[in-house]
Amino acid sequence: MLKKILFLSLLILLILSVKSYASPYSLNECFDHLSAQAFKTARSWGIRAADNHPESFYAHLCLGAADTYLGLYKPALYDFKRAVPLASDKNRLEVVYNWIGGVFDSVGDEKNALMYDFRSLKLARELNDISTESNDINNIAVIYKNEGKYQKALHYLKKSLALHQTKKGKAASYNNIAMDYAGMFNVAEAIKYQTKALNEAIKYQTKALNLDESIGNYYGTAEDYLNLGLLNTFDKNYVSAKKKILKGLSMEKKIGNKEWIGRGYFYLGSLYRNKGNNKKAYVYYEKAYKMFKISGDASGAQYSQDCLSWINIIKSNQKKKIGRIRP
């Protein structure tokens, strides 16, 4: 899944910005806990900061960031949109547009996601902000990938990778390039890419995992384990796939991110479906559907519902066959 560059590299910028002037205790606590990847606690402080300081741009921004990390996208959009009229300069507006674009992408609203990504990109270039520019280019690539334009997406993703200056940014880029190659692998029309795509996907995802683990990026590492588990499923390496998905899912449960917990369940469903165990697949797709509904991820919920319908059709056909052979 291609999303996470947006949320990793701007965190330090936000913290430095808010620390640059005297700010309320609750707001400092919100950003401190974001930095420590303690997102549930950050959200509690963010709610307090936004309630006590409704005219604070950073209070709404910090709360929105915490909601985003927890996969609570509807509240996150509300938080960020409250921050927009409070943005007093281009730097703040650039940052909040970037986050809004990412959240719209997470809920499957690609039209609005693209609009905010381009708004942020325009400001990033005006401000010569290379870090945000690379994030925005990545997010635009995500939309092309979601539209099935994998080669175009790959072009933009590699441009984004070239601009990244931090290990976190590069790790996220590797993850996104891996998932783009995985997309190529899944497209029937792109069969000529399948072997290369899967090998490249596993290579880039392993790079992402190694980098994230080396710098203690727990949030990114959890996603990397889940994505690598999915790629192992494509490769029919089911033992490794299950081990990595379960590890990533366990980490996501500790983080509390509803969307990525849903991803973990969805990947387990896909694993068991590929192994021919539709009974177990159904159980995990059902769990995934419920999590996606909670997070507001419409596309994830739809994928899960489609898989549930597919399994129900198979069950129905099996019953018809059984019925016909009875005397």
C-alpha cells in the first residue's frame, strides 16, 4: 500500500515549528507523543489542546496528525480543515494541504486528493521546500498507481526517491516502489512484468524494512512487515507470508491504526484464499471489512466486501454441485 511518505517526513517539521515559540503545555505534549509514536496518547493531548485553544493552527494540526496515524480519517479531515483558515503563511498552508491530500487518498477520494496534492506541490516549489516537494510527487504517483498507471507512477516515485534526503523518506520510497511493482504483478495486461515486478517488489520492500528497523521507525516497520508478507503470498511462500503478516498485525494493534489493522486482516484473508481455505479467508475478510468501516477507508471496505461476495458465490456453487449428485 502506497501512502506513508506523507506522514513520516513532516513530523519533525511540525515539532520544530511548534517548539519555535511559547506554546501551551497540552500542545507540546501532543507533539512529544507524536514524536515518540505514542499516537493514542498524542490524540488525547491533541483533543485537549484543540478544545482549550480553538484558534491554534498547531492544535488542530497535531490532533489531525494523531487521528491520521490511528486511521481515523473522518475526524482527521475535520481537524485539518479547521486548521486551514488558521494558517497564517505559505509554510503552514503547504503542510496542511499535504496532509489533507493524503487523508483524501486514504478514504478513496482521489479527485480531492489530487487537488490538494497539487496545491501543496505548488507551494513547496515556491518555498524551495525539497522535502515536501518529494512527498507531494509521491502522493501524485499514488493516485496514478491506484488508476492502474503503474509505469507513470513508477516514474514519479523514482523522482520522489531522488529528492529524499533522510533514511525515513528513502525507506518510505522503497516501500512505495515495491507496492507499485506489486501492482504490475497483479495486472493481467502486464504479464510480461510479473517475474521482474515481484522480484523488484521484494527487493525494495526488504530495503524499506531494513532501513525502518535500523532507525527505530516502529510505525513504518509495521507496515513493511505487512507489505512484505503480502508479497510473499504472491510468491507462494506462505510460511514466510503468514509469519510476517502476523508480526506486522501485532505491531499495528499496539499502534492502534484501524486502517492498517484492517490491512493485516485483509492480507491474511488473501493468504488463506490463495491456499484454498475459503472458510478462514472469509473470517479475515469479514474482520477487515469491519476495521475499514471504522477507519472510513471506503476502498478497503469495498475490496473486502467484494472478496466476501466472491467466497459466497463459490460456496453457493459448491452446494449446487452437491445437490445435483444426490439420488
